[in-house]
Amino acid sequence: MAVPVRVNRPGRWFAGIYGREPEGIWFAPGRVNLMGGPDYAEVFVLPFALGSGVAAAAARRSDRRLALVSRHAPGEPVVADIDRLEPGSVSGWAAYPAGVAWALRRAGHLAGGADVAIDADLPVGAGLSSSAALECATALALTGLYQVPVPRQELASLTHDAENEFVGVPSGIMDQIAALLCRAGQALLLDCRHGTGTAVPLDPAAAGLTLLVIDTRARHALGDGR
């Protein structure tokens, strides 16, 4: 997806961290669920994608290592050998993108290592699916860098595996599918039993309406089980 200007910063920041320019920037949006759910109960949901999300600037490496840095988690890059990635081997925020590399490797879709820099304009813990946006932006970057063609539906399944099995969060499939398959001007009527969806026109302005997404500042963490 096209990268909004406001999260286009990782390109410039990437060079300051890694000493070279990124080969590309990949973006995945956050989402709002208009009605239905919860998705882990295998019911119907109606999410739509936001203009805000997560951007991943990335470049290939000559070795089989993955380096991860985030503007929102100051510190040195987290570096891991992609052939030794296993659940529990990476902790904290970096477990989400590392888990994506693990899932892609397991499926035979990870061609090599990468340097990755993350930026976002989604509030963390606000229920807008920042974790899935991070996973999906990373998946698009790691497959796009090496031109590995993976259908979006399969990428959604693999990033969901990363969150469930590598990070250990027992979430449903809605967030990853919404980040990868929703389109502008549409919501997605998603059957969580099968992961199949139907596009539904969503244009509140045409009906004289305004849709407000309000941040209540009540935070949650997916990993805490609530």
C-alpha cells in the first residue's frame, strides 16, 4: 500500500541507523471494527482500514540476520539469526516482526536477512491493531525486498501465526486480514470461521455523516489476556 507522508520518516531515519539508504518502504494500516466480534469467537466482523498505520523501511543484508529498530522503542537494533528464530527467542516489541520472519521462514518464503526500521502514527494499546500493522508491514517488507510473491490471504495467515505461536497472543484473524485486504472506501464483512470476506461500500460523507474514532486513552496489552 502507498505510504502516507506522515509516516514516511523511516526512510531518512534508516540511513542514520544503518549507514545506507533503504531499498523500499512498506506500509500496513491500523483498523477499526465497526460491529461484530470478538473475532476469536469465530463470528462475523466488519472492520475497515485507517489512514494511519505502521511503515517499515528495509534493505537486504548479505548474511542471514534480521536487524530491527523502532522509533518508538529507543535503543540499539535488535539483531537475530533468522535460522535460529524460535518462539521465546526474542522478547518485547521486536518479537512481533521477528515472529513474522520465523513464520515466513517456516513456510519457505524468507529468502534472506534484512535491516528494518519501524515508524508508526498509531497509538499503541488503543485498540487500533498496531501489533498486526507492525506484523503486516514487516511481512510486506521481507517478501518485497526479495520479490517473493505471497498472496495477501496467505500473508495474513502467516502473520497471525506469528502473533499466536511466536509471540504467544491468542488473538483472532481479523486484524491481519483487515491490514492486508481492506481497501479505501470499503469495509470488509469478514466471516472469522473461514477467514473469507466480502467488500462492503463505506462512504459516510456521501450520506451526510461523519464517523468518529475516539481515543479514550484507556490502554490494553494483547499479551495480558484481557
